[in-house]
Amino acid sequence: MTRKLNLFSLFTLLFFVSMCVSPNLLAQTKNPKESKLDAYLSNLSDNERMMTAVYISQHGETLYEYYSGFASVEDNIPLSAKTEFRLGSISKIFTSILIMQLIEEGKLSLETKLSTFYPDIPNAESITVKQLLSHRTGIQSFTDEPAYVNYMTKGQSRKQMEQRIQSYDPLFKPNSKHQYSNSNYVLLGFIIESLREKSYAEVVSEKITIPLGLANTYFGNSIEIENNEVFSYRFSDTWERQPETHMSVSHAAGGMVSTAKETNLFLSALFAGKLLSENSLSAMMTLEDGYGLGLFSTPFYKQTFFGHNGSIDGFVSAVGFNPVDGIVVTVLSNGVNYNFNDVLIAVLSNNYGKDFTIPDFSAKPVVLSAKAMGRTVGTFSSKDMPIELSFRVADKQVMYKPAGQSEKSLTPYSETEFRFEPAGIVIQFDPQSLTDGKLNQFDITQSGYKFLYKRKEKNWFW
């Protein structure tokens, strides 16, 4: 399940988002390409940046597999191929499939009105099943309400969730735009239960996991470490275990659990036609405002992947299928202290022969004088990016603000290098641009992209 992400970023990339022991690698000889990705992921693990499982396949054949970190930091239990992660919003693919199966059976249609099941939801007579699937309803996501944190870890009845969603005022007219909402998929889950007269967990098992032989993929419950499930963590000086969202809350929007391999097999099976007809799959892949029916597409150079990402508690996940070459990439994590998108780019770069850099974590933050910090103050623009960036000094920190976004503090690593590590941003000022006590240009790097910025008020010419 994905809450509204609060990432501080210059631009949006669609793809997807230590206390560790040595990585558990395949007992096979690695080629140089695999070894570089091993080194990249090991570097993250060794520097307490990420605990992860990576699985890549093509036409059912394993291309790459990697695990490092802990299922339980407290008990020193390592991640492995058997480890089962909460998938978050990857669960929406399961839910979309179950809805499309009902449509194929004639029990539902994409144009069925929400009022058929929930006449008391505002605008229900104008909201269709298709709009629920594609997040075009105007129904507020329950994860965006302030009260969410007060009940997220507590069991909720279906009636409680229904009444909560029914109480929201519409955000916009149905089908006027796309806005992601977990409420849409919880409602879809309840519709599935009503039409099948079974629990969501039972329907997933009967219609997806048993037919595919996925013994370690299921609708979750309380985490049981002894059953190969995994706790999630956030890093604050050390890995701190996160509270568990109750699965009655996340339900069909984010309640699924699986291993990296079985998540991979699941998406492979979907695109191999093992779960839906060609027409139904084509409908899921048809995008409007970047989102289909439980799927979205992600470009990577000339490649395009279809899949979904997810975030719940400390879990972060992504899975994608390339219909051209049959490559399926799954990355699951139960602890991220780094830019998840950078990791995905590195995994894909390695697979497609693109260059990527193993990050250097040896540099340490420094303390700057007021004079050194003051050299950065001002507004900068780029001919390649439409977002202006402003810098100021406050509370003995360099503050950084993209136009239209919130302000954040930067960490200095030298008099000319500053980082915002939660988003993987590195700002490197050019020392040769120093005139009149001001640094007048810098390069900003994020997710492998670099942009040149120059001081706006200096009227520098390109």
C-alpha cells in the first residue's frame, strides 16, 4: 500500500522508490556484470543503506538473484530466498486481476457503477469500476487523512472501513483526472468479497496463487518471523523496527505477502496469459494519465516496463515486466536508508549494459563557517530543468528549496559539496565560479541524471 510519498526531489522518475551480514549470493560463478551489481548492493548493505532482495528472470529462467540484510535485526536472522516481504501496493495488481476475472465471467463490467454496491458514497452513481481501477474517482485515500496513524495498526471491520470512506467529501468530479487513492482498491476488494462470497484471502488463493503454484504468496496477517516473514525497519543511527499496519486496514490495496522469486513468477504468469485473456490484459495495460488498471508503465532508455511499486511501514518494493524481451525485475526491501529509485536504476543499468556508479560512502560531513555557507546563498536556474533552486542560511545550515516545493537542509561534505541524502541529491558547486564572495554555478545529480545550474541574479549567459 502506498501512502502519498513525501519525497524531496527535483524531478519525478516513474520507476519505481550496516548491521547486515555478508550478502547471501547464489552458489555459482558470477560474470563481471553480476559481480559489479553484487558490489553495488553489498556496498549499500555494508554501509547500512538498504536491506534487500533482488530477483531478475527472463522467460522463466533466473538471470540474477541477491539477498542481504536481516529479516530480524534483533535476532540476527538474515534475509534469504525464502524470506517473505509485505508487497504494499504491488497488491493492486492482484486485485485488478481478480476484478478482470469477474468481468470475464460476466459478473461485473468496467462500466458497473459503484452505486450498485455503495449507493451512499458521494458521486457513486457516476463512479465506475474502471475508474476505481484507474484511480479516477475523486475518492480521498484513507491513508491521507490525519487520523490514519491512530488506527493503522488496529484491526478494522469491513463496516468501519466502508463508513470511513463513505464519510469523505469528493476531491474532484469522477473521471476528470487521476489521483492515486488506496480507498479505491479497498472498495474493489470488498466488491470481490461480495461477488465471490468469500474473503479476499480465500479468493486470491483460489484464483491466483494455487493455480500458479505460489506456495509463499498470500494475503498477510501479523508478521511471524519463524515462518520466514520479515520485519521492516527505518534507519536512525541504527535500524529501528517499524509498527505493522493491520492487514484489515490495507486489505486489497496493500495486504499481499511474497518472496522476491514468487513476486517475479506472478508477474511473469500474468503476461504469459495464465490468469487473464489477452483482451483483459490489454485493458490493464492501456494507460490514461500514466496509469492503467492496476498497472503503470516505466521507461528505461528504449525499454518499457509494466508493473507497480509499493510502500507500507518500512517496506519498499517494485516489480516490472518488459513485454519486448520478457525480462522481469523484482526488488523488495524491508529497510531503506537510500534513494530507492537510484537502486532500481542501477539494477536495470546492470541488466541492459548501461554504466552506473558504485556510491562512495567514505566521505564524512563537515562543519562549515558562516562565510563558506554564505557563498551559496541565492537563486539558480538551469536551461535543462524548469525548476529554479534557492539557497539560504538558517540555523547554521544551508537550506535548499526548489520552486513550489518544501525547504530542506543540506549536509555539507566540503565547502563546495552538499547532499540531501534521503532523495540521493548531490550538489557540487564549481570553485572556479567564485566571484565577489559567491559561488555562481553548480552541478546537481540525482538518480544518474546531472544538470548544470547558474546563479540567476548574476545574468550569466549560456
